[in-house]
Amino acid sequence: MGVAFITGKAEKFDQKTDKAFEDQIASGNLFSGMAEAVQELFRCVSTNGELPQPGTGVLLYDKGSQIDVVFNNKSIGNVMTPDARELKKLMAHTGAEVFTAQVVEIQALSKTFTVQVTMPKP
């Protein structure tokens, strides 16, 4: 009798936020609806054996056959070929020959580094 009585009288406990949460899950977009901020990274290889420190500002200059990485008016590397193709498309789309970038990561063993492009404002 005790268990049957308790289960018969039991009511489902609902949190106050359950309705809002159900509406959010049922919506087509679970994200906030804000624009996504995408920062593309490009891999570069050092041409002089030295690697710039993370946080260093560099220029990416399209020389036609390759994209040079320039620091203090001196070429320190090139953008790797697969990434250079994508960067050339981006440069052609924006009509720029030079992009500014920042070194975000270095790989000392392979003498490569990764840069993050600073996109020009339209």
C-alpha cells in the first residue's frame, strides 16, 4: 500500500527553465545567431633557418610564383604551397598584394611556423 500510494500521488517536478530549454532545443539554430569569426592560419617555412618568435608581426607579400614572409624588410620565409594557393585566392578576392600577419606558433624541429592573417577592413 505505501509504494502504490506514493507513486499514485507523485507529480513530475519541473524546473522553471525546462520550457525555455525545450524551446531552445527545438529551434533550428542552437547557436547564438552571431556571426562566426574565422581566422585562417597559414603554414610557412623558414628560408634562413631562423624562426620568428610568436607574436611577431610579419608581412605576406605575393611575388607571383610564391608568397614571401617579410620581417624588418628582410625575407625570412615562404608560405607553404598548399596554403599559398588559398592565400593567393584570398589576395585576389580582396585585391591586395600584401597582408599583415602575426606569428602564432613555431615548430623548431622542422623550421616551420604558423601565421594568422590580419584581414583588411572593407
